[in-house]
Amino acid sequence: MSQLANKPGHAAETAPDPIELLRMMMLIRRFEEKAAEMYARGKIKGFLHLYIGQEAIAAGAIAALRDDDYLVTSYREHGHALARGLEPGRVMAELFGRETGVTGGRGGSMHLIDSSKAFMGGYAIVAGHMPLACGLALAEQYKGTDRIAVCFFGDGAVNEGEFHEALNLASVWKLPVLFICENNLYGMGTDVRRVSAVIEIYKRVPEAYAMQATQVDGMDVLAVHDAVSEAAERIRRGDGPVFLEMICYRFRGHSMADAEHYRDKDEISVWRNLDPIKQLTEKLRADGGLQDAQLDSLTSDVEGVVNDAARFADESPEPPLESLRLHVYKDAADA
């Protein structure tokens, strides 16, 4: 469990430890780099969507929440899982399809889930998980708790029908749900400017859904943390849902199968200069809050955790054939 996690029923710290935020972003980055390496070596199969470049959003947002707040996200969810405190070895084992994975090797990269940590899953259907966040929020509203649901999704989701349905229903019923749009400017290989009449997505929301909406620098982990802290407090007061558009950039392709022919190299270079890890590192150094020895220690620690995770996954067994009937609605023998 990350040191940033909070006990159920207790509010997140208003001023997080920036060193721990840096460590979490470094862990997510190194985990994703190792996953790419394992994919290239054939250890991970199928689809693999990396979170490299967007680490500030998962790290900053989840640090601002309580650890009993529900998280629901899309298929680019490794970073959210690690930030919520899922054990890196079990997450990597899931990517490998091994029995020790968080869902026993059944979910893979796009379907991580751990309900014991209120991490209610990654979903491969674009925008399909947004109504689920509303359902979780409705349940807590019905029970009279101040627990909230947080829904992460990409800019590619905002032209889907479920986007409209979820935001409209959340507003009509004043559900305790926080919508976080991770706008990395591309839906797969399509520039948001080619498919959205209003490219500043947050501007759609107040007029169409009577919901508070704000745009946030998603490359600044401290700005993310502050925005989510404020939004969560508002939602817990019973003031209704909130929409945050986080402007960010993924440094790798849509998936490992993406040749990235649609992006200009100069554009990528500009955004790499805004790397959230680089920005926070430089800020902490300038403020005297980070020494070279501390950074070396963080780097070594993260490298060890990720190497151990890959080793654990590689040494873990594959699910036995007889487990095929487990966790299904009806026993195959009764069919």
C-alpha cells in the first residue's frame, strides 16, 4: 500500500508528501517500461496500453482521495492500479496471464480489478464503464454515506452515447461521482481536433449537463492533487457531480501495436519537455526538497520493486486447466 493511501472514512491529507508523489510517478513509469520490455520478449501477449506520460494524473488524483472511494477506469489502467496500492507483482503477473495475478490471469492488461481496494476495474469498451460509476455512486447516495465514485476515461470516450447518459443522469440525480477526462489529445490515432466540434471538452459540460467543470494541467501532479481534493470535498458536501478535464500527453503509442505515424516528432519533443516526473524533480531540487542522494535512492528502490515484480510474474504458474470453470455464473457440468 502506498504511503499516500488513507484509511477508509478518513479524508486525504490536504498537503501530500511531494517525494512520495514523485516516487509513485517513478514507479508507474518504470513499471510500464518493464511491461513494454516483457511484451517485446513475448512474456505479455494481446493488447498492452501504456500510461507513460500520464503518471501525474493517477498519482495526484488518487492521493487526494480516500482509499474507500470507488475507482472505475478504462483499459489504460496500470497506473491507477499501482497508485491505489495494488501489489506490483500481482499486477505484473496479471499482465503475464498467471495464476498469481490480481484476477488469476483471467483479466490481463485491460481488466485489472481488486474490489478489496475499491478498485472496481479497467474496462475495454470505450465509455462503457461510465454508467457503472453512476451505479456505484447511486448505491452510496442511497445508503447515505459520503463515499464517492471516481471515473477515469480518455478523450476518445466523450463522443460515445454512454458519456452523455452518465453525465446527464449524474447531474439529474446529483450523484456523488467525479468524472476525470484524461485528454491526451488522441483517440487511438485520431487528433481530438478532427472529431470534436468543441475541443476544450470541459466547456461542453456546464451548459449541457448543469455540472461544475474545470480544465487542469494534467502534467503537474500537484495541480492534479489540488483540483481533485477540491472536487471531492464539494461532492462529499452533497453539491453534486464534478467534471475535470486533465490535459496530458502519452509518450508512447495508443498500444504496443501502434506505429505512431500520425504524430509529429516536434510535437512529441515539446510535450516531453513537460514530463511530469521531470517537472516535479526540478521543482523539488530548486526548492531544496530533493537531494541527489535521495533521487538515487528513489530510483534504486523503484528499480528493485519493478524487477521483483517481473521476476515474480515470470516464476508464477499459469492457471490450471481445471480452473476454467471457476468464477462463472453457471457450472459447465449443469449446462
